[in-house]
Amino acid sequence: MDNAIKKGLGFGLSSAVIATLAIIVGMHAGTDLKHAVISAVLVIAFADSLADSLAVYFSEKEGNSEKDVWTTTATAFFTKLFFALTFLIPIVIFDLHLAIWIDILYGAIILIIYSFNLAKSTHKGILKTISLHMILAIVVIAASHGIGTLIGILYK
């Protein structure tokens, strides 16, 4: 697989999972309103995907060919957009509380598969890579839950 595509996939996938789960968990903790969580996921899917892909564009611009930069940028955008939107499926179908747990499991599976493949392709320790990525995701999601809980307390 082309290196520019690998970069875009890696960035888009990890950002989609962690940012989307963080916003879902944080919004649920703060509002417990299904429509608010759906709105937040749509914003993450579109606005944050575009913002992140532009950041990828600017960071990759130096030292890479124009084609590679645009390939990485487009791949990051579409990967993040697609995967962020997939988190809406359980939210639309199920009760919000159950949907949150389904999304957390779904996100963990995606991160584990991505981390496993990354570790294999870079010849790094599989358990170490998966553990690191999961710990980082848990920290971000837990912080978002804490922020959402605090906002919920302050504005109820």
C-alpha cells in the first residue's frame, strides 16, 4: 500500500475513533439527549474531518510531493468522515445508553485491529502498541466524560 495512503488511513482512523467516542461519551454525560449526541457526531464527522485533513495537508506539505500530500489529505478526510459516521448507526437504532456501549466496543475493536496491523508492519511489539493506543484512547474518552459530567452538573 502506498505510504501516503497509509498515513491518511492511520490518521483518519485513529482520529475518527478517539474523537468520535470522546464526543459521544462527553455529550452523553453532559446532556443525555440523543439528538444532541447525534448533532455532535455529525459536527465531528464533517467539520473536524475537514479541519484535521487540512492540518495533515499543512504538516505533510514540506518534504513530500504534491501528489503524496493530496493523497494523504484526501485519505485522512474520507477515512475520518466515513468512520465517524458509522458511530451513528447504533445511536439511531438503539437506546442511547446501549448505543454508547456498542460504540465503545466497536471503537475498541477498530483500534485494536489498526494497532495490530501497525505493529506488524513496523515490526514493533504487538501488545505494547495495542496497549499504548488503548490507554491513550481511554485517557481522552475519560477526560471527555469528566468534562461532560461537570457541564451537566453546572447547567442542570
